Amino acid sequence: MNNSYSWGHPKRYNDFSTHFKRIFERRVQKVSIDAGFTCPNRDGTKAKGGCTYCNNDTFTPSYTNLKVSITTQIDQGVEFFKKKYNAISFLAYFQAFSNTYAPFEVLKRFYTEALDHPDVIGLVIATRPDCLTTEVLDYLAELSKDHYIMVELGVESTNNNTLDFINRGHSFEEAEEAINSLHERGIHNCIHTILGLPGEDRELILEQARVVSELPIENLKLHQLQIHRGTKMYRQYLENPELFSLYSAEEYMEIVIDYLEILNPNIIVERFISTAPPELLVAPKWGLKNFEFVAKLEKKLEAMNTYQGRLYTK
């Protein structure tokens, strides 16, 4: 067995599941929670309509009127996963929209309710880089002393022109500031980026790998660009298809491998592709599940005798 990679196991990239098993020494599962948050790119604070790739049909408008309580949502998730796995603990995953964008007392109440659940050992909080106040950051740092706390940031691109085009509503500099603020307080972090956004060719995508490699990023989720019904990007795609270069699964895999070769080997890769309900997905339609893509990727990395960080230079 080859343990020569810097992350200490034979996989050819620094993978998330192995990392998590080392931290917790047991299976830990995320349980998704929809707490009814909005975001400043929807409610008019920065813009209305949200990012161009985001489907508004899934929007839940008010954090004050949960259809199902946080405790009940966790109970339902715990029941589902405990039927599948033994010796399992849970992280409450505040997933939908910007989960730090609410009055501070509301956030404290929601996070406390989740952490009070007997099966929950921590939180994963998805949000935007521009929705992290000093008050919230300091509170999460306090929680981190006794619980596993991770903040997931939707960064999407390191290029400000791209961020403007997709109506993201924040700059990459704001993302850098948020990443550094989390790191300085000892809060686990993860960033999301989308590969193949309009205007971003292979050169810009690989430049992104170099940029993120120099930041104190702990975990990374990569996603291929997808066109979903009901989005502004869908309308753009119909009206100006020449703006979009949608990759086949094979083309995307080649870019991911190039990206991995440049990527800092200390960054843990949590995901390579995203999935969407068939009724919403317009393109590209690969017919591949996440685990199938990963299996193909791992075989190709082995066939090419390459690995994460092979070309990384600080």
C-alpha cells in the first residue's frame, strides 16, 4: 500500500471522507436543515432575484415561519441514517441559502436548538462571504471550543468579472477576508467554486487553483456548471448559447485532473461534481452519479500516474 502522499493514505487526492474518519474515529453524517433563511442577493439589500444560476422556485421566504422545526428535521434525518449505518454521529447542516443572514439572536436560537439535540456533535453552516459579521464570527469561535463547527462559503469564482456576470453581489476580496477571518478564529472552513462559468476558459480555471492554493482553505467543493430551469442563466443560455461552454463528463474530468495537479496538497477535496433533480436540469446531462464520477476519476489518476499537488508550487 502506497502511503507516500503528504496526506498519509494511498488515494491520489486528499479526500474528505478519510479525513473525517481520522477526526472522529467513527462515521459522522450531515443532516440537512432548511431554516428558512433568505440572502441579501434576494431580499433587495444587494439585489433581487439572486445569482443567475440559482433556482428561485426552491426559495423559502421567512426564517420566522418554519414548516418543520429544526429538532424535528434532525430527528427525521437521524432516523433515516441510523437505519443505514451503525455507530454514527451527526452534524446539523444548515444548507439552504445564507445561514448567517438573520438577526444575531435568531441565529443563536437556531444553532443552540441544533446543538442541543443528543445525536448532534457540531454544525456545518452554509453562507455567503459577505454575511459574516464580527459578532457572528466571534460566537462561532466560542462554539468551536466544544463542538465541531464548519462554515461553508459560496465563493464560486476568484474572478471579479465573473462574479459580476453571475450577479453574485460580492467580490473575491470579500471572500478572501471571510476565509482569513474564519482561519484566524480556528473555525473550520470549506469553499465552493463552480468550474466552467461563462467567460472562464481552462486558463482562468487553472489560475483559480493557484489562487485558492495560497489561502488558508481547509476543504474545497468543486462543481461543474449546470443550467437549471427557472433561472436567469437558463434564459441567457436560450438567448445566447455561445456564451456557454458546457463540458462533457470526460472534458470536465480532464480539467479537474489539471486543477488537482496544481492544487495545494493540504486542501481537502470534499466534492467534484454537483447533481440536480432531472426535472430541473437542462444541461449538461451526464447520467453519472457522484460516486460513479469519483470512481472514474480515481482510475484515470492512477492510469496517468498523477496526484493532487504534483505541480503545486508555493
